[in-house]
Amino acid sequence: MLTQEVHNRRLKMKFLAICGSLRKKSTNMGLLRYAQAHAPEGVEFTIADISDIPFYNADLTEKPASVVKLFEQLAVADALVFGCPEYNYSLAPALKNAIDWASREQGNPLLGGKPAAIMGAGGGMGTSRAQYHLRQVCVYVNVHPLATPEVFANAFTNSFDGDGNLVDPKIQTNIVAQLEALAKWTKQLQK
């Protein structure tokens, strides 16, 4: 018979967040920190550290420790949350690189079939172009992003404090709604 603690741990849904910006004070990381602090009840929310992941190279005979750690986190994640900055009208190289590493595993077990939410902070359009490109990548790697609600934030307004923390109540409400929708979407896809 399982102890109640073990049983409760198994019932928790696991969300893994990956931020395309590597800056600690980035507004995209601020969105994910807010999401982590306000995840729905029953959700364990972890933010992956991809800052040490090298560019994908098929010639590497051994996976770097940072890649192994990401793979371990992806293996137990029920859903993904992407913090998607916009660089030159597209998604950030760090985020694409993490996805490239994970997608190369035989049979795509780390990404394939997983639900995802996408949020981003950037210029006037709030990373809409980058999010669209990320959705295109998701199609190929068989990740299933939520259609709505969407989260777009202007990083250059008073929506964030000097440390990149989200302070805008409207965007905070959008994030909570998106996470609740992701939890429901995850349960639907697990049936």
C-alpha cells in the first residue's frame, strides 16, 4: 500500500518551463517565475536551466551533463511551458537549441505528444512572431500547444520591475488562466 505522501506525489501534474532568454533578470524569466509561484493546485512547476547547454552537435559522442539534466526533467514532465522571447522576428536560439537536443532522441520520447503553453515578453507585439515560429516547430516535434488563452507582454513598459518580475495585474491574470487551461488540456491528452 502506498503511503499518502507517495500517492500525492504521483497525482501531482508536472509542468516543466523552458525560457529562451538566459538572462536572470529577463522579463520572459519573470513571466515563468510568476507562473511558477501561481501554478494551479496539484501542479508541480519547475523551470529548467538551459544556460550551460551547448549548441546541438551530432558529432558529440557523450551528452553534456546539462543536456542529461534537461532530458531527465523532460522525461517526467506532463506538460511544457515555454518562455518565448523574440530575437530578429523569431524564437531565441537557446530555446530552439534545447528543443533540437530533445527532439533527436530515438522516437522523440521527451517531447512527442506533450501539451504546452507559450508565453512571451518582447516589443510592441509581445513576441507574437516568435510564438508563431515556435508553434511551427511544435508541429514537427509533435508538441501540442494550447490555442488559447495566449500570453503576450510588452517587456518595455511598466508591466515589469527592474528585476524582470511581472507586476501587471492583467498579464498576471492571463498567466493564471493559461496555466489552468494547460492543466485541463494535459488531462484531456492523457486520457
